[in-house]
Amino acid sequence: MEISIVGFSSIVSRKVIPSLIKIKELKKINIFSRRNIEFNYKINNGIKVDCFNVGLLESFAKSNNNNIFYYISTENSTHFYFARILLNLKKNVLVDKPIVLDSDQLKILINLASLNKCFIGEVLNWEYHNQVKYIKEFIKRNNKFNVIARFTIPLPEE
């Protein structure tokens, strides 16, 4: 089994890859990034890791059928761009939250996934987000505080 990651965010380096390497069926991880990556993970189970420039993503995806999915963890403004490329190539895609920046983009991706018989999904890594770590530490340091939160469900667009 092979998985490709587009982008090398902090959450990818700290949590995603350490989680992925626990999958015993996983044989290879491909990482696509704009920057050169120093890959410093100790992988004892023989998983191969290859790093590529993100500009090679489309040609790689066209020629590679071993990936079970592509995980996009880039700047929010590029999620739609990369997801659309991969869905057009009939690849399964998971994207960090937010999956897109507006509902028109979401409709396009859902239609592409349906048309090409592949999936698109949004990943929520809140447990590992730096802000959550800060809040947990704040709560431990302060025994008296008030929290006000509002949770809303947006109305569907007509």
C-alpha cells in the first residue's frame, strides 16, 4: 500500500506521518512539497519515503496507480487547486480542514468525485492543533475562568 502527501505542514510532520507508519500494510509514502524536506523519521518497518517537488504531482499521479489516497495539507487557498487536479485523475483525496473556501468549489469537487467514482474527504486534526495545546495548558495553569462558546450550523445555500 502506498500513500502520497501533498504539502509538508507541521501537523503532517508531527502527527500524520508518525500515525501512518504504524500501518503494517503501508510500504511507501510519497511527499510533495515546494521546499526541500529533511526527512528525519526513524522508520523501522521498511517503509520507503520519497520526496518530490510539488510541481511533479500531476505527472506522478497520472502514472502511479499504487496510491490508495492522496492527503492534501497545504495552505487553505490551495486545497481546491490540488484536489481538483487529483479528482480529475480519478484519485481518492483527503484534505485538511477546510476542504475549500466556498460552496461553489465544494460542489465542483463533489461532482468530480461522483463522476470519477473516487472519494473526497475532509480531515479534522483539532486534537493536535497548536491552539488546542495552548488551551489545555491555559486550563491547567488557571483554576478559575469562564468559557463562552457559540456553535452554529450554517443554513444550506439555496
